[in-house]
Amino acid sequence: MATKTKRVYEPKPGSRVSKKAAQVIGDTLDDLRSCGEAVTPTAFLDRARPKSSPLHKLYEWDDTRAGEEWRLHQSRRFIGGVRVITVTNRPVKGFHNIEYESRTNVTREYARHDLVVDDEDALSQISAGLYSDITAAVLKAVDLGFPKKDRAWKAIQKAVNENRPSL
């Protein structure tokens, strides 16, 4: 009899998924595959529908609230999808999602590109986010077994190692 390998799942860096939820999600995806089902968002959602499902509580089931959350998600994508053409005629991202801290609270806000360029704290946040994204891409490449002798791969690794932001 074949031994079943226990997989441990964890959230990706920057994810809003808890460690416990990541394990439940990963186990569910494994179960879908082992049952011969296609691993699709629809199949995953169907597994979450029963109130007894451990995935159920991860979703917002109140359609009014869920609709509003979806529109906020769409708004984030719309704002993030705008670019501005500067006087140099070089297209750049129009707005950046930045965290601002006041005496009473911390908020996230979309700041115009030209304002972010002159804001050292904002640039530091963007740098850290880019580093996180690049690191995630490098880890994905490692997971996929990219050949270590590949020139492009070596250049990416070198760039990541040489440009770590100081946090």
C-alpha cells in the first residue's frame, strides 16, 4: 500500500490568508484533485458552500456585503490599472497603493505617481513590495526547476541579491 504524503501549506508572503486557512485551502485542492475533479474556482467554491465546510467561513455569504466587497475589489483594479503619460512621454503607473500612518490610525490610500516619487516613505514601501513580488517570482521559478545554468535565471538571481531593500 502506498504511503500518502502529508503536505504542509502556508500563505504566500503578503497574502491575507491565515496559516490555518492556507492548510485547509491546500488540503481541499488536494482532495479535489484526488477525487478526479478539475481544480477550478467553481469546484472550490462548491466545496465551500455547505455550512459544515471548513472553507465556508472564509467567504462572505451575505450577498449585499459580498457585492460591495466585489465592487471595492473592482475599484482597486480600476485605480491600479490607470497609467499616466508624463512630460517625457514615458507611460508610468498612475496611482500606487500606499500605507499612511497618523497619530490615531493607519490607512491605505492610492497616491498619484508624481507625489509618490517625491515621498521617501512611499518609495520605501513600493521597493519592499517589489522585492516581495520578485522574491515570490524567483521562488516560483525554483519550484518549477528552472535550470541553474540559464543566463537569464542567473541575472535575475544576481539582481535580487544585489538589490535587497533595507527595511
